[in-house]
Amino acid sequence: MLIILIFFLFFLFGLIYNYHFLRIRNAIYLLPFSFVLGIAFYTVLLYCLCPFLGVFKSSVISLLVLFISSLILYFKDRGSLKELQLATTLYEGICLALVVFLIGFFTHLSVENNILLDFKFHLSAANYILRSDNFPFGYSNWPELIIPYHYAFDLFSASLSSLSKTSIINVFKLVAIFSSVITFLSAYSIARFLSNQFDFNKSPALLAALFFYFSTNLLFFDSMITSSGSNLFKTICSIGLHGSIFNDLGSSGIFLPSLTLGIPLFLLIMYFLFLSFNSKELDKKLLFSIAVIGFALFQNAEYIVYVLCLTLLLCSLISYKNIKLLIPYLIFAFIIVFNSISFKLLSSEFSYIPGFLDITFNSHFPKFLAFGRFGDLKDFREINIFSWQTFSEIGLFFSFLVFTLIWFVKKKPNYSLFLTAFFLVSFIFPFLILIKSSPPDSMRILHPGLEFLSLVFILYFMNSKYKLKWIITIFLIPSILKLILSGMFTNSIYLNYKYIDHINSLIEKYSIDKDFKTFSSDIKFSTNIMKESITVNPMDEKVAKYLKDKNGYGISLNPLPFDLVGVPCYMPRAGSISRGRTFRTVLDTLDLSLVKELKIKWLYLDPETDKYINHLKFEQLISQGYIKKALEVNDDFNYKKSTLYEFNNFENAESNQSYYWTLTKYIEDEPISLNNSLYLFKTENEANDYIRNVLLKDSGFKDYKFFTNAVSKELIDFYADKNGLKLVSRP
């Protein structure tokens, strides 16, 4: 109930701000954008206050600021409510309400009792903020590092949880449902606004909003044309994280915590930009509002701010005398520079921050890298921009772009320069650049241009003489089907590729033996496994309850119990922000000096983690009293036993160090050589100091993205012998 009151305060502040301060009178815009504006101001206040006051105090003060500001704005200028405009028909209102209900209902089914996409990282981050009452903070699976990541959703959720004493999981679900509905309503408001500006019929606005929300493609046709019918199931499942080249926005983005609030913020900033362009003079109130929303958007989805900044820069170069384009560009440029400096200062004590926007030109054009359609984040695939693969995933939008640009040239509607530049930046830059640290992430720059283009195109197409509505329906139905399926089977199953492969094999088997009874039984069993794998297991909850008031870091391949209570947990998996090697070294050597250095107190030994453990050394440490059993739990569904162990009284244990810290590159976790030598250090601090004070000052090494990893002596000797490298110890 308290969370509902907090959201009402967001709405109240946004309503009074929009109505009295910005003079927005139409309920079509006031309803969704008031919520979003309130959240934007609240997020910015949190970011400014949390480093000094902590999360709880900052949350209370931020709410008080919103409430007092609402009263001041209201009593300063009491606008008559008689000026409020509804501007919609009863029929359209009923249709809108029905769609909103269905979207909210299916989103609820998707998140109820299930883990959201990209869930575990953000659950850990939000609980870590809540537990420490501190922000900014270190990455929860590498607590000694601060990285430039969009933590706004996590901070926002932690603040709501802190105020209402509601679990982070339930806050996540509530915010996802809320954002799902508000995103659609915001898209509808933008469609209505552009219909007025372009002098269009308003009736296609609902359809245009649906196109933005669902963002479809031709993958269904691709599956039917290029492969067997069984592959159609995989295509349906492509709503999952990076399942295709693009699905970051719209209904898919709702389930990505880093984008959940980012999509409605993007739509609001577009609306305010349009209002600014319409104003005869520079509207300082609008510019201030754009700055606040831009800052909040950067903390949710920074790449959207980069796209907007590049768009306005391109517009300013073309229309260099138009100060209405230059000022918003300078605002976005300042936000980017300010955040870059902030990250630099916050991370000054660390050796390296991952360069997520370390950009270079794509030397392989016309080919580009994208995430595997049905693979994990490391399964990159190279695609030719002129191939059928590319056309099946974004070709529909290329068609939209051609028609829309022709219309812009002929009719020159308002905002044509801005929208043309916006679409061109979104469509051209992803194929020309590479983000070095993760090349397929370049495809994210396609957003939000793809989805926004579909909204504009539908408005144009449905008002043109080519009213082939059945074509639009054909393209829209698959996307609606995906949302319904996500509600039935839960959105998160689409990350469980082994289960997707399993069901796909069942479909292929059925196509041969035609045994429907066995097939339906196997499908039911597989679905139960899927659902079990994406819910919070009672076994994990039991461990989390035990750890709730405990101190120290953990290590496990299953960090969820630690994530549930915000206890930092190292993951011995390759690619874990390039510390997989260190954590595997811990389990391989069980060197108590390394355990102490990393502040590890807990070892959660589930069946997967057990594969990495040095069993002989493990039993030895138990017998010596350095490791003791803390809690044993059983997973009744999978008949697996897991045990939580505690490192005990090891501070004064004799040290016979069996590892060294050495240098590795980002993403890779194998030792790298410099000057034909492996540089070895006894502690991580020694390695980091050497990087800061020596290597990064040498121009020959400035382009390296150094990490430090703990590597066993045995593995170091193997690499040195294999590659003929010298071992150089550094003080």
C-alpha cells in the first residue's frame, strides 16, 4: 500500500509540474507523462543525495522535496481544472482501456513467481544497495570495483524497498508491470501528438502505439523459409535477451531492469523536445525539464542519450543557426561529460573501469557482429548487412525508413530534420562502429530508432492512400503472440536455452513418430522444469534467510541466495567481469591467503560449484578446522543436495602461497605477456599499483584494458613454459 502512495506522489508532482509549470492541459499527455516526470525527478534527487546521506534518508528527503514542490507550484499558480482537455472519444477510450488491461495482465503473468530477464545481476545490485544503505557502490560480484553501469533501476527499487519494507523481488515485479502499462500509454500519447502536428487522422494512434510496444520483424517468415517448422518454436522464443539482433525496447525491454524505466523516459524526453521545437522562443522551463529527464535517462540507458546527442549534433551542423537544436545538444553533451568525469573520480582508486563505450570503426563492413539468435552472450555471429538474415530481422524497418524519408522530402512535416537525423543515426552508426569491449552491443544503437520509426511510419501509412491494413495486421500478430506466450510460459524461460533445445528435440521427435500422448506428457514435464528453474527455489531462500544478518563475502556458482540478501558473492565462471579466473583459482587452490585477501567467508557448495572444488584440499581444511559446515539444504524437485560452508579461524593459518596475481585483458581471463614476460605480484594491490603508476603512464600500454587475476603457480608455470615467457616478480 505504501508503494502505491509513493507512486501517487510521483503522479501528483508530475501532474502539477506539467499542468501549472509547463502549461500542459491535455489528459492524453498528463496521465502517462506525469508518472514518468515524477520518477525522473525522484531518480535525479536520489543520485545527488545518496553519496552523502545513504539510501533511506535520501529517499525520504526526495519524497519530501517532491511533495513540498507540488504544494508550492499549486498554490503559486492555481490553474483552473476547467481547462483540462480529454480529447478522446468514448469508443477510443474503451479500446485504450482494454489494451492497457491486457498488457498489464500479461505482464503480471510474466513476472508472477518468476525471475525477470537479466534478473540475478540486478537483484544482487539492488539488494546490495539496500543492505549497505550506500550509493554508489561496488559491483556486487566484484565488490572492490566501481563500474560505469546504469544502476537507476536498482537504486530506484532499493529506495522503494527501503521505504516500504517490501522485498526487492516484489518491487521489481510491481515496477515492471507499472512500466509496461506506462510505456504503452506514453507511446500512444506520442502518436496522438504527432498526429496533431502532421494533421493526421487520430484513429491510427492506437495501432502506432502497439507497433512501438511490440516491435515486430520477419523472423517467423525466415524460420518457415530457411529451416524446418520445428525452428519456429525457437523463433517464438527469440523474445529472450539478445535472441535476435534487436529486441531491447518495447515489450521485450520491459523485462530488462536496465531499460524498464528507460523506455518511458525516452518517450517523455522526445515529447519535451517536440514541445521545445514548437516554442517560438527558447523555453527555459522545457530545457530544464529536458536536462532532468536526460540525466535520469542516462542512468537507465546511456546509449539512448548518445543517440539523441549525435542526432542533435547532426541537426545543428545542418541548421547551424537554429539555437533550438544546439541548446538540447549541449545539454546532452554536458550530461555525458559530467557522468564520465564522475565515473573517473569514483574509480580513481581502482586499476581499470570496463570501457563499454570504447568505440572504433567497423573494419569488416559490410559485415557486422550480432549476438547469436539462440545462443548466449558470447556466441557472436558475423552477418552481412545485405544478407537475408539481416533483412529478416530489420529489413521491415528498412522498408519503413525508405517510405518515411520519401514522405519527409515531399511534405516536409514539422520536425522532419530532427526525425530524419534521428533515424539515420540509429540505422547507420551500428554498422559503422564497434564497441571494443563487446562488439555486438553496437547493435543496441539501433534502438530506439527502430521502434520509433515504426510508430511514425504507421501514422503516415494509415493516413496515406495505401490503406492495406491487413498487411499491418500480419506483421503485428506475431509480436502480440509473443507477449501472450510470455504470459503463459513466463518471459524468463527464453533465457534457458538448454530447455528450449530440449523441447525443440521433442517437436522433431513427434514429427517422426506422431505419438501425441508421449509428446504432450514430455512437454508438460519440460515446462515444469522450466518453471522450476526460473523461480526462487525454497532451498535458496533457506540459505538466504541464514545469511541475512551475516557478514563476509561468498563464493559459489549459484550466487542467488547471496543476491537475495545483498551479500557480495564471487562467481567462478568465465566472463564474470573478467574475474572468473580468480574465483576458479580460489576453488582450485583453496589458498587461505587468497580467501582472506578477497574477504571470503562463505562457500555455497552446490552440484555445479562442486565441479571446480579441490576435494583433497577441501577435506584437509575441514579436518584442520578451517572450514566448517554451516547449513545443509536439499532441492526436492531436482533431488540435489547443497551445503553452505563457513571459513573458520583461518586468519592466523600458516601461509604457503600457491598463487600469484598477474595481468589479463578485459573479457579474457588468461595471463597476458608484456615485453615477453609474465608480471607476477603477491597481492592484488601491488598489481593495481603497478598498473596505475607504471604501465598506464607508458604510452605503449595506454590502450590496454588491464585486469588483474589470481592465477595458480601451476598454471603460471604452464603458460610460461608453453610460450617461452620469463617470470618477472614485481615488488
